[in-house]
Amino acid sequence: MTTIEGAFVRGTRVLVVDDSSLVRLYYRDALEKAGFEVEQAMNGLEAMEKALGGGFDLLVVDINMPKMDGLSFLRELRRSRTEAAAVPALIITTEAGSEDMQEARAAGANFYLVKPVSEEDLVAHAEVLAGRVR
Amino acid sequence: MSALGEQFVSEARELVAQATDALLGIERDGVSAGLVDQVLRAFHTLKGSAGLLDLPAMVLAMHVAEDLATSIQGGGTSPTPPVITQMLACLDLVAGWIDAFESGGDLPPSAGNEAREMSEALRGVLAPSGPAAAPQGGVLPGWAVQTIQMHHATLRSRAGVGELFAIAYEPRASCFYDGDDPLQLLRRIPALLALRVEGANIPPAEIDPFACLLRFYVLAEGPRDALAGIFRLVPDQVQIVDLPADALHAVPEEVAPAGAHTIVRRLINEQREMLQVSGPDNALPGRIGAAGRSAANALRHARLDQLADEVNEAGAAAQVDADAGALVAALAVALSSIDAQTSSAPVATAGNPDATEDAANRWIRVPEARVDALINLSGELIVLKNSFAHLARRIESEGSQDLSRAMRREQEAIDRLAGEVHDAVLRLRMVPLAQAFRPMPRLVRDLSQQLGKKVQLVTRGETVESDKAVVDRLFEPLLHIVRNAVDHGIETPQVRKAAGKPEAGTIAIAASRAGDRIIIQIEDDGRGIDPEAVRRTAEQRRLMAPDALAVLSDEETIELIFAAGFSTAAEITDISGRGVGMDVVRKTVEQIGGRVFLTSRKGGGTTVRLDMPVSIATARIMVVESAGQRFGISMDSVSETVRLTPNRVSQVKQNEGFVLRDRVVPICSLAELMSLGGQTKTDAESRLLIVLEVGTKIAAVEVDAIRARTEAVLKPMQGLLAGARGYAGTTILGDGTVLLVLDLKEILG
Amino acid sequence: MTVHRGDENTIVLEEICGVEDAEPLLQMLMELSLPRVDWRSCHSLHTAVFQVIMNLRPPLIGPCGDPWVETWLVPGLSWTIKADA
């Protein structure tokens, strides 16, 4: 959503969470080209810190990361009693099998894309999930 | 019933119809990604709606049906006729449940058992899935589908039988530095079928020529080892996916690229799904909140701001209450609204066009009553403009030249405008004939299977439009005619083969527009009607005295099947059900201003022709005068007018009559018919006759003069005269007089 | 050089075009106004060179001397291709 405060237009802020720097770069380029403001996190812990800082309109989360994986991060975030708990989340997964989907839904994912993700798909889904009007 | 319940009923009915169309399409043309997807989506959505309205029996049945559809999609189950029949039976069951829900607010008490039995039956046709029939749980990655789509023309012509693979090769950006040349690897693919390259669109100033940002998508034949071997040094950049053999067979054109509206719909549906999955309690408010925001965002993206606001409110309330109910309900409503907006006029083909954002294709649902009210108003406008014309003529003769000229101009303008408004309004009620044709394939399929016959149905002209009232009432006669064709017309395969005909019979339904009439022709290549057999039956049923029968020509004999009492209950086979007689067909068709003709050749087939009006709101009438009074005659049955010199008139039995091209035509006087008294004109010069034909009956009505031919808006007879025979209605002439319009068919009938 | 200027704003690709030709090609394409690329005599094309062509979309004078490129890559190119010099 864009809010117009005075002469400033705040862009839609996205937090990209993925352990691969190349993937983060790829998503960031795609989203920035489409006009989003992008922040990055390389694991669930870092994601949690940044997300709790507030101000994000969308999360893009890879759920196949080691350490505190994407789903755990999402679960924790949804549990937190903050504004950030209700931020829409787009998860990137390697599988669309039904058990994984159920787990992701239980954790609070709002939509999903199956790898490999094309630039158009990523941007199209991000725009819908973040409510951007062309 | 609640608004939600009503939405459920109409949405569910449409889904059942779509799934039926798709299943029949699969049976006829083979499996295609688009058709299977349509079936799957239908069951999936029905399941969701049933869950929402707390109808566990239906949820159970839909769940198993969905599994079956998924199995077909993944290639584990083949859609053979028994499988299709079972799924159609499941849809029948659901249709019955929907009816029960509509009248009683719930599924019938037997639903539980029925659901269990149906689940058993469905599971029975679900074959165990083949080994690795499809990758990733039956879901082909989007890039594979896209590549198939783009190259389907080449792929279709492929004759090879090797295994098929889809390969995604996304080299690392730094691969050039590693000495890689991706094109070199791709060249090594021996049996390459299709190649798609995607690149990043980067402004020229920012291009780094040494960063590889290209992505390659390939379709190739196996063996897998050979392919894997080519990419063995870059396994992390390559994905190789098995393709089920039938992925290339049919043209998956219906798999539309994810247009925004499709994503919006899927996203909202996904929130519904997600909220039904239980998670940790303390995460529920967060999940509800996120779901609400996601759905509202999606709706805003689609510029459906009002729906977005509603979902937002529901979501906020649900989050506070930590109860998803209100939000789930709001999502269902939003979904139905989107579907209502994007579902176009009834789909005639199984290739259901995906909802697109095409602004030119937007639809509005309007209550029928409002359209009718508009039509009435418009009709009165026509009457008014007629009276205006009359006024204009008076001014011309009585008033000033200038004034009358000005008047005439205005009158012509109003004339045009009223005509245009009327046309536009009538078009609101226009509906494609496809609605009436839609159930035919299913009927033909079921009936021919039951009777052990092979019948194929061909239709043309589904897009021809007619007034909704006509199309609605067309369905039953059409049904009877087609039933008869399958039951009595088409012979068994053995008989056909012996007669040198192809084993499968054909029924062809063709609709076309001819001026302000619609012609629907139902033709079959079956055994035709045997005049002898008809004669015998007519004798048995004592429809006519034997000597009268003997005089009839073959064509006239065949017409007897339209006589009441021709088919009795014994004739009606169990298949055709209730009393079908062609007399009912003719009556129904005539009630909507149409005519039925039948021609047949013994051994060659039968053709039934329906001649229908495009619209029943206006009628062509002829204004005639007799004994000083004017009447309107509906031109439906008028075939010609004739001026006779008295010497051509002779006495035929009690009536006068004359010969018209080999036929004897009895004459009756309109003045007598209407008991007008007055003086009959004894004009020695000529007599004016209007010739009417109803079926094979022909007669002439004598009038004194014909005053006009015009298109008029008929008001049906009201009050005491409403049931009187022989009156088509009334209309108001330009000078304000009321004209009684006669339906001479009934008088002569 | 396997990438060199021809006449009339044409850039000619000859024989084997390797990864090192990508940058000169890019520069030429950016310097010339309305450049065209003649790849009829090129029979081996490195991915980097192809990528530059895909990004800059110059009209191409073909057919490409590399039949594999002509068969598998050219059909997917989305801009109009000039067929003759």
C-alpha cells in the first residue's frame, strides 16, 4: 500500500528471507524493479529481528532453510502479539505436496510459489498479496 | 434461505454443469490439462463450499471425487468410460443434494449413506498410481507447463515414443568465470524438442556482459541418464522433471497464464483453506489477521474496493474474537462475487475461458423482473410513437406547412429512437441457444449407452441468440425430439452395419437465424419414419377412418404422428419416460410462436425443423377490415394473400373453396367467423383472401380490405377474455383505437 | 577481430565468437545508432554474446551461420528480424 504523507510516497516494504545470497539478489532485483522496497534476512533469526521492527507489508520466505527454518520463523511471528504478526507471507517451496502445504498453512503462510520461481510470477504474486494497484 | 445459501446453490449448479461439460469433453476428445483442471477445480470448490455450509456428506463425496480427478491429472488413473460414468453419477448425486438444500435448507437425511456409497464407488475406479507417474505430487512446475504451451504445435507432430523430460537450466551468474558456456551444454542434448530462453530485462547501461542471467527451459526425449550426464558438472543449476506421456497429447491451451484475476481468486480461496487448518491456538489471531489482510489486499489489487472493505472489517472482527467464522464467510461471499462477475453467459464448450481482466467482458446480474419492466415501458414508448405519427399526419393535413414539416422531422426522430430503445431492451433478454443445447450431450450419451447404440451428437449455432422466454421453453421439445431420435430413430450398430451405414449414428442439431426467425434443425441418419407403420398405428388408434387414411399421401401420413393420441403409454418405452407424444412438442412450440415441420425418408433418417420467433415480445400483424370493423391477424401463419375472380370460387361440400396450386383451400369469411353481421360485400370484381397454413391444414379467410402490415407490441388478453380461444392479444393503433388481434390458428385448428 | 564493424551501421560477427567478444559487441551496439548485427558468417556463438544480443535486441541479418542457433534460439526471439542486408 502506498501512503502519501506530505510529498513523500512510502513504497511497499518487503522482507526477503533466504539463505542463498544469489537468490536474495535475484528476488531483490525483481522486486525493486517493480517498485518495492526490499530488505533481506539470511535466516529465521535475523528475519525475526527485522520483522519485529515493524513496517513490512509483505514477507517472502524460503521454507527450506537450515537453522531456524522459514516455517518456524513464521510460526513464531504469528504468535507474537504485535502488529507484525499479521503481515501477509508468501512462501517459496520446492514441493507442493499436500502435507507440506498443510504444515505451511498451519504455520500461517498465505500463499505459495513452487521453485523455480520466475521473475514474473514473483512480482505478480507479490503485487496481489501486498495489495498494490497498478 | 440466507444470501450465502443462495450463492451456494447457484454456484454449485454452475460448477456441476462445468464439470459435466469437461468430463464429456474428456471422453470425446481425450484428456487435456485444461479439462482435467476444470473438473478438479469444480470438485475442489464444491468441497470447500460444502465445508463452509457444514454439509459433511457432501464434503466427503467431493473429497474422494477430487482425489480421483487428481489421479487422472497425474496420469495414475485413465479416464475410461466407466470412470467418467462414475464421476457423472457423482455429479448427479450432488445435483440432487443441491435441490434438496434449496428447498429444505439441508441435505436429505439419506445423504450420509449416499455419500459413503458414492465414495466407495469412486474409490473403486481409482487405480493405484503408477510409479513416479508425475513429478511433485502431480503438479508440473509452471515453467514446464509454459514451455509445453509455447511449443505444443511442434510437440503434437512428434512421432517418437521415448520418455519425455522437462529441464530447467538456470546457470549461476558467475558461470562464465568458471569457464562454462551454457549453450554448449544445451547443444549436447540429443533429442531436443523445444527450447525456451528467458532473460532479465536490464537497461543497456547496466548490463554486465559477464554475468549470466539467462534461464533455459527445455523439453527433450530421454533417456534420463544421457540428459543427467550432460549436466553432471552443474547439478545444482539444473532440474530434470519427468513428464507424463499424455502431457503433450492434447493442446493445453486452456492453461491460461496466471492473469491477475486468477491469482486473486486462488489467493482468496487459499485463505479459506488455510483458516480451516488448525494450528497452535496462540497463533490464531495472527493467522486470522494475516489472512484478512492478504485477502483484502488481493481484492484491492483487483480494484474491488467494496469487497476489500467488507473483508477487512470481517477480518478485524474475527481477529479480535479469535474466531475465523466471520472472515471465512466474508471470503466465500467475495469469491462468489468474483465468480459472478467473471462467469460469462453459459459456457457451450468445455474449454472454459479463464476469467480475464478484459473490461469489455464485464457482466452485471439483473433480476428478470426489472428487465421485464423495462420491456413494458419500451413497448409503451412504441405505442406512443405510433400515436405521434398519427398526430403528425393530422397536422400535415390540417395545419401549417412549416409546422407539419417540423413535426414530421421530430416524429421520424422519435420513431427511430423508440425503435432503437426497444431493440436494445429486447436484446437484454437475448440468450444464446447454447443454454438449451447444453444438456443434450449428456442425454445422448446416457441414452445411447442404455440402449446399446452408438450415437454421436453434433451441434452448430449455439451462439445464435433468442429471447430468454423462447430458449427456456425450447428445452423440453428439443429434449423429446432428441430422445425420440436416439430411441426410435437410430438403429443398433449391427442393423446399421448391415444396412451399409457407419456403426455410429449421428444426430445433428443446427441453429441459424433467418430474418426475425430462428430455425433449429434436428437431423438424424437413422431408420426414418415408415409411412406404412404410421398408417397401421393410426388405424389401431382409430385416429381416422380407414378410407380417409388410404387417401393420404406419404407426407400427410407422417404428419399423423403429431396427432393427439398417436403415441400411447405403451408406445413410450421406459427410457423416454413420461408421455412424450409429438403432439405435445408441437403444442409447446406453437405456444411460443413457432412451427414444427417434419420430413423423413424410410431408411434414410428424419429431420425435424423448428421455426421460432427471435422474440415473442412483438408480433407481425396484418390489419384487415371486414364488415366495417378492423382486426389484426397475426402473421405467424399467414402464407400469402390472394385476389380471386369469382369464377375461381367453387362449392366444396358446405363451404366455398378454391384451388391453389393443386390444393383445395376452403374459404371462410372473417365477418362470419366473428359473427359480425353486417352486409357481405358482393363485390363482383374480386375477392380478397388471406391464406393460412397450420401444419398441413390450409384455409383462406376472406376480408374486405387489408389496411396495413405492422410490427406491434401485443398485450396478451386479460381478464375475462384471457382464456378465450382465437385471440392473440390486443394492440393500440396510432389513432388510439384498440385493435383486437386474432390468432386464426386456434380458430381454424 | 571476430566482432567488427561492417558498413552502414552493421556489426559483423565472424567465425567463432567467444566470451571475450561480448563486451566489444555491447559497446558497439551502444555507440552506434540503429545498429544491425550480421551473423551469417558466425558459426559458433558463446552464451555471453547471445545474451548481449537478447538484451539489446538489434535487428539481425541472418540466417545465423550456426544452424543450431537458427533452429533453436532464433524462433524464440521476440523482436522483428531483418532478413537481408
